[in-house]
Amino acid sequence: MRTALSIAGSDSSGGAGIQADLKTITMNGVFAMSAITALTAQNTTGVTGILEADPKFLQKQIDAVFEDIRPDAVKIGMVSSTGLIETIADRLKFYEAKNIVVDPVMVATSGSRLLEVDAVETLKEKLLPIATVITPNIPEAEILSNMKIHNEEEMIAAAKKIYKNLGCAVLLKGGHNINDANDLLYSGDQIKWFKGKRIDNPNTHGTGCTLSSAIAANLAKGFDLETSVKRAKDYISRALADMLDLGKGSGPMNHAFDLKDEWKEEA
């Protein structure tokens, strides 16, 4: 069985972060493992507290995984400080990790900032250059490219600039009033658009975590990057289309929409 490691923060309400990653990786047929960067007190309406992990303890978590069950892919989500970013980059280089997917989480869906300002440069210098692919949304891509993005032409320009500066493939997620959920993959030699129809579902908590984890799971299974993105897009579309409705704010999607038979039966 293929394996994948998620290095991210915990979401107490279960819709994003480590919890979404583990559900997604499992439902995509890969054994899921975790290294937790932070505990968060959050729900569908916002984040009320963050308790960051100690960098040395994060190192112990990563070492424990790689020294016993080496992951076939690594997904990295919320990393809120310079010390944690440096620790992750150091350990992944040490173990020569493959299939690294980084979701450069800077702002939660609810609008809460999750990355310290001074950590952005460390992220760009130490972690993103070793990634196989990064998955920024429009606001995150604007920070990484230092340019404003108003249309699809500017999406292409930003992706090319990020690739040139960081050397990693870029899956620039559309939306944010630019297009109808169309994502752009730029890997240095080609531009590939993944067309998506916007699903009329206000419950989008954890979509970024879910997409990047699904990409990592498919890379772990041996699919190439383009195919992994396509499969991940299809998975998240079906999870959103299941129309789960929980919470008072932007709720989670149903990661287990395809769970069947006796394990889904209710009392």
C-alpha cells in the first residue's frame, strides 16, 4: 500500500487541516500519516486560537515517520512560523523526500491570517523551492509573485513568475471572481488549464487542504502530475456536490461521499 505524510495544523472542527488531509488521503486509497505543526481552535466561522508546535518536536514527528514507514508523497499545509518552515525543509532534504506538495496556507477560508509575515520569505527561500508542486489561490499567488491578478492572462504571468523564482510547478487555483473554478498548472514547459464548473455550495471549508492532499495521494500512487491534478479536481468536485451542510459558517465537504455498504449504515 502506498503512503503519504501530511505536515499541517490540526482543525478542531474536522473540516480542514490534518483532519481533512487524513480523510482525503485515505479515501484516495493511500495510507495516511501526520506530523502536526499547530493546534488550532476553530470551526466553520473562524479561528479563535493557535498553539504552535515546538520545532524540535515537529522534527521528532517527521523523523519517526521517515525512519519507519517512508512516505511515497508529502503534503505540507499550515506552517505558521520560520522555525517550523526551516525544520520541515531540513528534514525533507535530509531524507530526500519525493512528491512534495505544498499548499502555501496564508489565510484561512474564513479570512483569518495563518502565516506570520516574516515567515513568508522563509517559505519562499527554504521550502517552496524543494516542492514538486505548490497550490496557491489567487491572494496567495499575489503575495508569492508580488503582482496583482485580475484575469486569466495575469494568472499565467504570475504562475510563470513564481516558477521562475522558485523552480517548482505551480497549480494556481482560479475562482475569487476571476473565472468559474478554472485552475492553471504551469510546470515550466507547458500551460495546462483544468476547467471546472463552480458548484453552488457555500460550504467550502478545507477545499485547499483537500485538493493538495488528493494530489499528493495520487502522486504517491504513481500518477504523473497532470493526471494527479485531474483526479484531485474530480474528487473535490464530487465531495462538494454531495452538499453536506454542517455548522453556522462555511462548512466542510463530505470527504467520504463514496463510502458504501455496511460501514455507512446508521442505527
